[in-house]
Amino acid sequence: MQCLCETCVADLNTGKTMTTQQKHVTIQHIAERAGVSISTVSRVFNDSAGVKESKRQAVMDAAAALDYRPNLFAQGLASGQSMSVGVLTQNFGSAFYDGILRGIIAGLDNSNYAPLFADGRWRLDIEERALQTLLDRRVDGLILVGPQQSADLLKQLAQKMPIVIISRIVEGFEKFCLTVDNYDAGYRATKYLLDRGHHQIAHITGVLSESRVLRDAADRFAGYRDALLDVGLEPDPDLIVEGNFRTQSGLLAIETLLSRGRPFSALFVANDQMASGVRLGLYRRGIRVPDDIALIGFDDQPHSAYMIPPLTTIRQPAEEMGSIAAEAILNQLDDKPFSLPTMSAELIIRESVKSIY
């Protein structure tokens, strides 16, 4: 009687019995089942030329029958490649950043590379550890989303491996950077409010005061400022409050604005998360949107269409950015040319802005 206990696993097709120590299928098992040499199996899995189609098919059939999974670690040691791309993001759970990650996953789907993810959580010390974790895994390339590392360090990394930087421009390193035209988006958001009769327009910015200024926040603010200047309005410092892109800072920022006693009829907020905090603060004060104050955000997060009222906002092409970044990193890994365009954002008009003509 054939043994079927936990210590013996029978290969019913070959009549051979595998002990517990032999449960992991190797290319030797594949070769025996396919009736070919080990070197032939290796050439098939490495997609090398010179293997007859009949033998290639026999190897693939044997691998499928034995449920063979390649040992990627061993392959990496042999080839010097891990067949992985490190992806550093900043905020798991954010609609914008998660959209980029979905695009990266889709962009790598049909390649031989798998993504490895790490989260910097908008803290330089955590980001440094996350980046080191990816490097310790010997990733073959890096996609960095909103990195806070110094420009010098990023350039050093680029000398060692392919790299793509999303949502940050590094001076002198623009070829490797993929961004949205945040200046144009901030300008258009403000102009939309101006065109509807609003002239006292407040702005809640992203982080501007730290030494590691986020270019996204600075460019959105510059677009807001210049849209006002172009119609002869001087930006009022009392109508500008700095936030940090988190929901709570939007709530605190609107309280600050209202406490200053400077009237305004419209508010441009540098992202939708802060706009959610703003909406709560206005609700608590009995201030109606858009009847009392028009509100416009940035990012078009999924919940924004379901706010009360639905939020007018700027939509960034997050998934497309991730897909383009993945294509660029794959091209670099294959020594092919690549280019990273400056992406355009789209104004999404909903019900949170009302004309005051």
C-alpha cells in the first residue's frame, strides 16, 4: 500500500515518492519529468534561445504539473538581479498616493519585475529607514513618490540604479522627475473663483515654512498668488494659512482664518483632505457652502464627490502617473530611452462654488 502520511508525498504520475525534505520542487524534478537535461530547463526559464519548441513545451507542462515556483532569491544571486522594483510612497491610504501605486502595479504587471512597497509617512527619519529597507532587498530600480531626501542623495542613488521621482522636481535632475503642473492647476482653480465674481479669496496651503519645502504646495500657492495679481488684486497675508495636507490641519486652518475677522467669499484649499476638515469647521460655525463661502479643493479624492455639497476640485491623473513611471523604470532597466512629461490636472466642477454676480 502506498504511503500517504505527512512524511511521504507520492508523485502518482511518476511512481516516485518524495520525502518531507524533498517537497520543494527543483529544476531537477522538472528535468526528470520532462525528459530533458537540467541545463535545458534552465535555458527555458531564463528565456534563452536555442531550445526546441517541443522541449520548451515539455518543460512548461512539467512545471505546471508539479506546481513549480522559481526561487527568485536564488535566481537573483545567480543573475545579480532581484527582479524587483522598490516603490517608496508617503501616505498609504491617501487616494492620490494609492492611485499612483495602482498605476505602478498595472504598469509592472506584464513585466518580469515585481514591486516592493515602503511608506515614508511624511517623516524624514521613517522615510530614510524605509528607503534603506528597499536597498537592503537589493531592488533593481526605485520609484520614489514625493521623497524628502536631499537632492544630493537622490542623485547618488541614480548613479547606482534606475530611478524615477514622482511629485517632486530635483533641480538639474528633471529628466528623472514626473510631476503635475501644480502652478497651472493652482492658477486655474483661483481663476475659476475669480470668474464667478469672488475677489476675496482665501488659501490654505500645504507645507511652505520648513526647509524641505514641498514643491507641490509652493507651486499651487504661486498659481493662486499670480491669478490674483493678474486681475490687479494684491494677495492678503491674512487670508493665507499654512496647512500640512492632513484633514486636521484643514480644521485648524479654517478656525485660524475665521478668528482673524478678515472677510472672504471663497476658499481654495491645497488638497481635498484639508478641504474635508474645512467643511467640518464651517458646518460647526453654521457657515453654508456655497451660499456663504465657495470652496474648492485639490486631488479629487473619491469621497469628494460625496461631500455635502459635492466638492469642486482639481483632479490629478494619479494612476496614469504611476503607469508612466513604471514604463520609464522598465525602459531604464532594459537600457531603452524614456521620457517623463509634465502632466496636466483637470478642474472638476461640482456644487461647492456659487457665482456672486
